[in-house]
Amino acid sequence: MFGTNLGIWDLLVIVFYFTFQFSLGLIFKAFSKDASDYFRAGGSMLWWLVGASAFMTQFSAWTFTGAAGKAYIDGMLVAAGAGPVLSRWVKREGRTTSRS
């Protein structure tokens, strides 16, 4: 069906997921009057919660995009969390996992 290996149960789960998400959108639409109210939560969020949310958004974006490139250039040691402290030593010693 549709040129894939998806069975009927797979398609039902996908349809249920999108229907559920759409329903949640309609329910929570009642709590927001405009776009500013939606994005700023009506100005009622605590400053540290907004800061933590912004930080985790940036961290997540870097993890999925920048970390892969950094690991390819400097080796898996950096991606494993050793960070910039050890990456200079690893690169200087020529102990990278990349073939460049």
C-alpha cells in the first residue's frame, strides 16, 4: 500500500497520532487569544523557566546538527562528551577517528 511496507496497524497508528495532535491543538486554542499570547504564555512564565527552555532549545539544535559535524572533524571523543579540553590534545596527537 502506498509503495511502502506499512501495514494496516502502522497506518492506523499514524492516523490516530495526527488526529490526536490536531485535537490537542483545537483544545488548547481556547487558552490563547493571539500569537503573542501563544509564544509568551501570556507573560505569566517565570524568567528562569523561559531561560531554561531557550537554553535547551539551543542545546538540542546543536546536538542534532553541530555535534555530528564536530565528531566527524575531531573524532568521536568530542561527541562522547570529552569536550574542547581533550579535543586539542587528541587532534595534536593525530588520534582522530575521521579519515580527513
